Amino acid sequence: MEDLILNLDLTAPERRPKKEGGNRKHRSFVRRRRELERRGVLRQKQLPPNPGGPRRTPAKPPRSCPKENGSAGTGAPPKPKGRRGRGAAAAPPVPQDGPAKPKAKGRGAAGGPPGSTGGPPAPSKLVAMDCEMVGTGPGGRTSALARCSIVSYGGDVVYDRYVRPEAPIVDYRTRWSGIRRHHMDKAVPFRLAQRQVLRILAGKVVVGHAIHNDFKALRYSHPKALTRDTSRIPLLNRRGGFPENVPVSLKRLTKALLHQDIQVGTSGHSSVEDARATMELYKVVEEEWEQHLQQNPEQE
């Protein structure tokens, strides 16, 4: 049997350099960099595990489908179609019963001067006034204010003062005015009384009998639309059985329509009593007279 000769080479096989990945340009760059690192020119830096390989792009989130009449994927409520002009406001919903009907205006309703709102003035807007005068000047022929009384719609006294005239009193006219000398001891000066009275009359409907004489004594002119003169209301004369266009005294009208006696005796008149009687006479024809004034404003 022939001898077998084994030639065993126990030296480690030479390793082949690992083939560098990437394209030619990148491999040249890597070799150049390693050469510079070996010489100590560049600091060694770990290369990416797969240089030059394809880059992975992050996956994009799935695109949500736009919702009908809304924003894509946001759940926003649908926007109304069409454009609205700047500053335009949405029309208010119309009730099923139709548009609101205007409310009927009753007594004292707001919206205009008293007597023009579809009914008589409110009681709080009504006052009655009566004044008493004395005589000043030559022979006492000039009338001057000596007492002023104002009552409410219900007859309560709102103002009642004796007034000292600016000129000396020549005739007290006590038989008609009821004014005596001692009443002047606590009387207020005319200018003060004038301010106090005008403050009360402001914005009020003033009722009086031949009230132009009272305004003259106060040196004041009240708006005609806010004045009710019972001496010039034909309805009162007709109700009392008097001619419509003839002035009738307060005493006679009160007796005929209210069945009351006023201005009796020799002590003179009471301006509070006369003011209350005037207000009661106005109430007799209040509804009819206010309606007549609305239809004939020129007769105010």
C-alpha cells in the first residue's frame, strides 16, 4: 500500500478585504478619508452602517377623506354657503303667529305729550291750581299774587302758601280773596314762591278756572297743550245747562254739576277749595274732552 503524504498548511488563510458598499464615488471618498485618518490628519469618525444606501422616508399619515360640507378631518361644522356683507345681521325668526302687533296705548301711555297718546293724561301728570290776589299800585287796581294752592288729581294739597307781593298792598280784597293783614306775617317772598310753583308745574297738565289770570299773577306762561281751563270747556256748560260759549263762574258750575256749594259766607274764597272743585269738574268730562282735543288740537 502506497504511503500517503499529507501536506497540511496550518497558517491562517489571508483574509480578503471586505468589499465596500456604495457607488464608486462614495467608495473613493471613504478610502481617502481612511487614509487621512491613518496619517492622523483627521479624527476617526464612525461611518454610517450603510453609507450610500437608499434613504427611508418617514411614512406619511393616511390622508383622511373630506367630510361632506365640512373641513377635512377636523369635524368642524359645515359653513353656510354664500357670502354675507360686512355688518349684516341675521334676520330674527318670525313667530308662527305672524309679526308682533303694536300694543294699544291706554291712559297715560308714553310716546307723546299728555292728551295725545290715545287716552287722558296719567293722574300723576295732572294738577289743579287756584290763586288769590290782592290790590297794589294806585287805587289797588293792580292784581298781585297773595296765595297759591295746588292739589293733585285726588285732591291732596301739593302746595299752599301765602305770598308777599313785591309792591305794598293797598287793597286786601278780603271779601273775595280771604286775605288779611296777619297772613303776610309768615308769607314767602314772591320770587321764592314763583320758583317753588314753577318747579311743581313743570311737565304737568294744569287744570284751572280762568287760569290765565293765575298765570298772569305768577308772571308765567304755561304751554297751551298742557293747560285745561274749565271756563272754556263747552261740554261742561252743556252738561250744566248753560250756553256753550258763555263763561260761567266756578261757583255756578260746581253747584249745577257737583251739587256742592263753594265760596259761601263773607270770609272770602279758599284757593284750596276752588282748586279741588276745578279738578272735580274736569273729571266730569275728562274722557270726552281729551278725545275732542286729540281730534281738534287747535282748540287746546
